[in-house]
Amino acid sequence: MSTAGKVIKCKAAVLWEVNKPFSIEEVEVAPPKEHEVRIKIMATGICRSDDHVITGALVEPFPIILGHEAAGVVESVGQGVTSVKPGDKVVPLFVPQCGECKNCLSSKGNLCINTDLGTRRGLMPDGTTRFTCKGKAVHHFLGTSTFTEYTVVHESAVAKIDSAAPLEKVCLIGCGFSTGYGAALQTAKVEPGSTCAVFGLGGVGLSVIMGCKVAGAARIIAVDINSNKFAKAKELGATDCINPKDFDKPIHEVLTEMTGGGVDYSFEVIGRTDTMTAAFACCHYNYGVSVIVGVPPAAQNITFDPMLLFTGRSWKGSVFGGWKGKDAVPKLVDDYMKKKFVLDPLITHTLPWTKINEGFDLLRTGKSIRSVLTF
């Protein structure tokens, strides 16, 4: 029996307020409007950015359905949708690609103006929501909302992928893997023979290491205060692993000494202002490039000595690894299918999606890299 054009009643993990666990609720998911797509989610990853909303570090409206790293199958499409059809395997895009705005048209840009990081937080492009729970409107997250059996996204925020792709693996291409891998390859454009430092060895940090290795970096220094993360970092390409807690001087000084003047490329993959400044200071004073990959905490500023910039360093940001989603995601999935990179080492836990609170506990206690929730 077709569900197209009808409201779907299904289960979703709803977050009602800050610092509370998710509650599994019955929700109504409205049919897709013009240029929208309704997706049956098959697998979704737990990302630190979701946790930032729970803690209030990333400010979003409540109630909300979080989740932005996923893969699924198109259930139905609204009027005018041409790029996907029911039955297609897809990855939702938290950075859409409208193909018409200044950023989409620029070869240098990827942050489509329709990205939900601006004014209409938590709503579809038409300013409304497709989710209702207990008679209340529930907000969307980053135009994706994947902690639910069904979601609705705009056509510009979905990429069709290879029908043979394993969804419980390639869901990571929806955020964590692509974000780190692209930060090295697209944003920093790491060069062969160079030296890199990566701060933070979660799923995204490890993906940065993979990107640096593919780019031909000669030395990749992994930095984390949790030494349990070092074995996996080495497995994926790190040449050195250092724990700031083992030194009585600032970590940027340790790295500058280790490398005879600083690294060529540094990456902050945590989302803390102190590590952003340390990563910036540890790159070479004249031609070093430092990339901010971690989501900055709300309402915090950075104070630093401008001489660090004046001597020639570059400080860059990177969202979704600089990739244009609709173009890049299908190609990245193809590369995965051709074994150009691995995803298995990043996935430490696979859980039924109703164990979502357990999955977030694994993240907060540092026991997981990526947990994938399956439906």
C-alpha cells in the first residue's frame, strides 16, 4: 500500500529540551511539498555536532529531531523533483547544493546559502516544519533530521548514490568522513612530503589523517588528551602521536620544536577555542596553514597575537570538507566502493536506533569513534 501523499506515523527520537535524554515518540511526518523528498532512514551516525545541541553549545530551537549523518531510501517525492525517485538510495545533505547561489556557482565555495546555519533555523525553506508530535510542531535540524524512521528534506539537500552501497557504512559520507577527508584534500590542499598536525582523534580527526595520508604527507602528528585513541590513529596513517598531558609546556611549543619551526598544515577537529589557538600557533610562522574543522562553541571569542598572522600564516575554516554535496557525495561513495578509502575502522559500534541514548553515552565517555544507529 502506497504512503505517497499521505501523513506517515512513525517513531522518532525527539529532544524536548537542553541536557535531557532523547525520548522515542510517535511523530507525524507530512508528505513532501514541491521540490521536497521524503526519505526512509536506514542508518544514521552519531556526531559530536548533535551532542553540541544537547549541551547548548550549538543553539537550536526545541523541540527538535537531531541527526544529520545518514543514508536511506526515497519513499516519495513532491512535485517538480527530478534528481531522485522513490526507491533510490540517498544521503541527506546538511550542506545543500542549490546550484544557483553565489557559493554554489563559485569554484571556491560550497556553503550554499540555503544551508540551515542562518536565519530560519529549524525549519524547511518555506518556513514551516514537516514534523508533529503530540500536537506540537517539531523543528528540523540542519535541514536533515535523521534520528527518525522518516524525514523530509529539500531536493537540493539530497544526493543519489550507488544502489549497491552498504548504507550502514556510507552514512558516514554524510558528515564525519567527508568533513575530515575534505578538510585535508580540499580546504588545506595538503602537499606531498609535508608535515601535518591533527588535534582531536574522533571520527572526523581520523578522517583528516586519512586525507593527509592520501595527499602524500610525510609526517602526520596526531594530538589528543585520550591516549587510547593513538593505536587507531597510527593504523590510519599517523606517524607520531602525542598527548598534551605528557608535557609541562604548551603543546604548540612541543610541536614547533618537534618539527623544527612548525608544521605545514594543522587541523583543529574538536571545537574548542584554546585548541584552535594552539593549532594556529603550531603551524609554520611564515607559510603554515591552520584549518578549523570543529564547530566553534556559541558566544566564545578567540584572543590571539596578530603577529602570528602578520608573519604569513593562514587561518581557514572548513564546512563539510569544502565539498559541494550533490556533486561530491556520489563520487565519494563510488570511491568507497572502489576501496580507495576505508570506513570500517571509524565505526566502533552499531546499535539499533532506539538505543540512541546509549550511543551518545559511548561518545561522551570516549569509548566510541563513530556509533551507527540502524533502523
